[in-house]
Amino acid sequence: MKRLIAMSLVAMTTLFASNYQQKPIEKYVISMPKQALSRMEIKDLMHMREEEKLARDVYITLYSKWHLPVFKNISKSESWHMHMIKLLLNKYNLPDPVEKIGDKVGVFENRKLQNLYYKLVAMGEKSPVAALKVGALIEDLDIYDLNRAIRDTDNKDIKFVYSALRHGSENHMRAFVRLLRSYGSDYTPKYISKSYFDNILSSKGKAFGFNNALSEIYGKVVKVYQLPGLRKGVTWWMMDVETKNKTIRVAIAPTWILPEVAVRAGDIVEIEGYQGMYSFIVCKLEDKTSGFEYISRSKRCAK
């Protein structure tokens, strides 16, 4: 039976670690300038790689025990968190502690995290409510450590990734506490402050990296092309627009919404939209040269 469970956990790990749908984010992180790393920054990258693994492994194990969908869903997210830290390790040619020992569920190079894994699993196997409290505790610790790591780095790419992971952990915290309360229980933070915790719970989860404030761009189109979007199978019309100060990458619309765009290199365009994670997102596009117009129906474009 133990062997069967171990095999199923390995299979789940392989499944959750595959098919990332965040390639534009990866490209954005890779494209950011490399900066010199301090010893603390290197130490934090190594630690966060395994701490995200701790979260994933505990959730996979507790899902096999209680079959609560929240553990399966969030373990997939933790696999992506691990992947993004791995991206930074590769970018800076740093050794990977997970690869060093083999990516096996419940196995860590960091002895403190190894012991913490055993402790958290033992706590979570007592009852479904105890398991959900373990989930909240892990996110509590993760947010605390990410905040500290963000303070201790001045590298823009590392700050960006840590901030994205923190945003995800805050969403996970809301999910675990919401379920705990549905069971008639609750969670008291052990690492972050009570005011920070309350603020997380009172905030609505939003996609990371977007600024809904609308702004305008006026300039000349350099080129028009297509790129894969964040969602699998979705392709976007893109264009590079040369403004007075710089060239800006602009996302016009998915090709399934807008099969053709009457915009060409050299056209003068006026755009209203907002800054997304990877590009400027169009809400309203007016091509002053061809007369082509497009207005997005996205809720994000509503003023």
C-alpha cells in the first residue's frame, strides 16, 4: 500500500510540474537585465526553491489523504512557483537544490525544511480541518519569507518573481481560510501580522501584474505580428509602437476575437489602454492612417 501511495504521489508531481501556461511571463523575466547577486540573494533563491517545494509536497500528500480539491489545485500552483524560481536559478547559473537530490515528494536538501515537512504532514493527517490549517500556516510562512526576500534584493527580476509568488500565496491563504470558516473553524497568523492577514482576507484576488488605470499612447507602428497568449491555445495580435520616448509592445486582441487587423508598419496610431504584465493592453485603437478602429469589450477597460 505504501509503495502504491508513493507511486501515485510521484505521478501527481510529474503531472503538476508539466505544461506551464505562463511562457510570456518567463520570457519577460529572462529579458530583464541580469544584476550582480549578493550572498543573501543567492541564499534566498536556494531557500525559496525548496520552500515552494515544501508547499507543493505537503499539499500533494494531504490531497492523497483527504481528497480535498483545494490541495490538488494549489499544489499545481506551487509547481509553477517552483518553476519560476528555477527560471532564476538557470538565468544566474546557480545550482538547483531540488535537482541535486532528485525531485521526489517529501525529500529536501535543507534539513530544517525536511523536518518541517514531516511535522506539517503529521499535523495535517489528523483531520480535514487540521489539514486546511496546515495549508494556511504554509502560506503564512511563505508570505513572510517572500516579504523578507523582497526587502533583501535590489534585482528587478528577482523582485518581480517574488512579488508574483507572494500574490499567489495571498490567494492561497484566502482559499484555505474560506474553507476553514465553512467548517466552522478559523486560522490565526503565526508569521505575518494580524493587520496584514486581515487585509489579505478583505482583498479580492486579482491577476498579478496588471494596472487598471487607463492611459494613452500615440506613435508610429514599427511592426505587426502574432504571439501566444497566457492561456494555452490563444494567439494575440501584437504591434510595436514607436513613441516620442520609447518603443512600446502593444497587445491588440486575441485572433479569435479579431481575425484581421488593418494596421500596417508605418501607420500612425492612437491607443487607449493599460499596462499589463508583458505588454500594453489595448482598450481602444484608432489607426489615423487607415481609419481602422477597434474597441475592446474587456471588463478591465471599463472606466
